Amino acid sequence: MTIFRRTKPSSTSTDEDPKKDKSSWKRPANTAFKQQRLKAWQPILTPKTVLPTLLIIGIIFAPIGALLIIGSNKVTEITINYSDCDQLTPASNRQAAQGNFVTVPHYNYRLRSSESGDQFSPPQYAFIAASDNTSSPQCVVQFDIPFNIPSTLLLYYKLTNFFQNHRRYVQSYDPDQLKGEHRTVNDLKNGNCKPSATRGDKIIYPCGLIANSIFNDTFSNLTLLNPPSGAPSTYNFSEKGIAWPNEAKKYAQKLAYNLSEIIPLPTGRWAGLPTFTKLYGRNDNDELLQGRYEITINMNYPVRTYSGTKSIVISTISWMGGKNPFLGWAYVAAASLFVALSITGTILYVMKPRRLGDMSLLSWNQ
């Protein structure tokens, strides 16, 4: 009795044709590129090729590192930390603050190499409490410039322990609002800007955590206290040219709101590291003369709540940018490592040469 009926598969079966067609859809084309048949060069790494290559790379990296170090050494950078200025005994006005100056505990003078031996007095600061004449508390900082500094001179502010690269922080903005499009209160409340989207029934412009945590301390221009002429002179900083042109093109030139509908705030670009500096002003024309200078800072930005610090940074630039010796020394260290490896490898190869592909050195032939 036949239980199973065996039939020969028909070559004209309609059930298998769709399967064959479907499999052919997924099959890559029969070309040298898609079938991975392209000609390839697989170099054999031998001591005669590796050791000279390491030596050549080391010889190339060494002068590059030296040039970067020389460029960095031509930059002068002065950093003054004024985070604890508001912890000093407050003065009622500027005249009363003259007797309250104390030495700044944290500062750093990184002078150019040709002037590194110049002497200077430590910076000092005093605190002026807010009053009817000043809308915010002020920190008056006095510091020395030990030699004449040519232009260009840049004024930065520096923050530490501020993680602007947090995912929620970076996403907290509305791109359509920055493009100049009209966004309603409901649009912003349902977007990424919350909890800094609206205030009452008004729109925060621009909205988001980035705009609402922007650094808002303000700096005065530098005042030379002991000029040769006798009367104090002012060294002015300009806001022109402190942003890249591509950054300025991202934002709308005309607002889509009436000023009565919004609460305007400044905006800014987030930083990738918790310690960063951002450009506040620059002077591309005037030389900063040697002497004792004073700068007044309106203290509005809190940093103690997140265990951070804030500083002013006065810096020049060179052909390689600001003060950054790390990159140059990294090139020098890499060059030294490559040269040392090439010399060591050459000595070992000369003292104990072996035939390439020697089968007797395999573990199972020992």
C-alpha cells in the first residue's frame, strides 16, 4: 500500500519560478567590483620596508613639531580667575574699593619665550556690591602687562566644568525659530526647547537651554592706570569679527516676531569639552602698552552652583593660532618613538637576521 506518493519535480513548476526570480533579485551583478574580484596590492611587510618607513615618518614629524612649538612660544596668554571675587568684602562704590584690593589666588602668565623672564606684580581684584548706580555686582581686576604686546589682541572668557556637549543640552533649540520662521507658543512647548520655551504667555527668543544658559558677564575695555602721559588711557575691544561668517549665516537677519511678543536673549555655539574659552572681543590695530591695567566685570553668571570657574583670558595669536604647545610636543614625541623603533629594529635585524618565511620558526616545528 502506498502511503506517500512520490512525484518527480516538474521543470515547469509554477511554484518555484517566483522563488527563483526572487533570489535573482537579491543576487549582486556579476561585475568585478560587486563580486570582489578587483585587483589588489597586498604589500608584504618586511624589515627592509618597515624600518625605513618608520625612520622617514620620524624625520618628517620632528621639524613639524619644532615649528608648532616655535609658533606656540610666540604667543602671550594671561589668564585671571575671578570666580571668587564675590566672596570678598564688598565695597559700596569704586572709590571705597581702592582699599579692598587683594591678590588673585589663581592666575597664569604664559609669556612668549623671548620675554619669559620679565617680572610682573600679581593681579589683584576687589568686589563692588550692587547699588542704585550699578545694576549688578562688579569685580574690578588690576593686572600687569610686562611688555608691549603688538596686535592682534584677543579677549576671551573661560569656563570650566560646564558640560555643554550633553545630548539633552545640545538638542535644546528650535531650528525653525532660528531661521526666522514664526513659531507659536504651542509649537515651542511641544518641541525640544522645554523647559526654556516660554515664560508665561510669551515666547523666549531664542528658546532652549543653550540660549538661556549663555554666558552673560560683561567686560569693560582695558584702562591703563599708569600711562606715560599721566592721564589714564583706554584700550578698546571690538565685537566685530568674533564669529565665523558661516556661523552668522545660520541665523535669520530679520525677526518673525514683534518685540512685544518675545523675550530676546543672546545665543551661542556649544563647546565639545567641559573646559573651554570663547571669544568676547578683539583689537586688530592697536598695540597694548606695558603698564598696570584695570578691567571691570559685571558679575551675572553663576558658576559655583555646578562647581565651575570663570576667568578672563587675554591672548595674542601667531601663524598657528593660540597658545597650544601640546600639539607640537605630540609630534616631537611621535617622531622620537618612530626613530627609536627604526633604530632598535635595525640593530636587531643586523645582529639576529632571519630568512623571511622561515618555517622552522613556527611553534609546531620547535
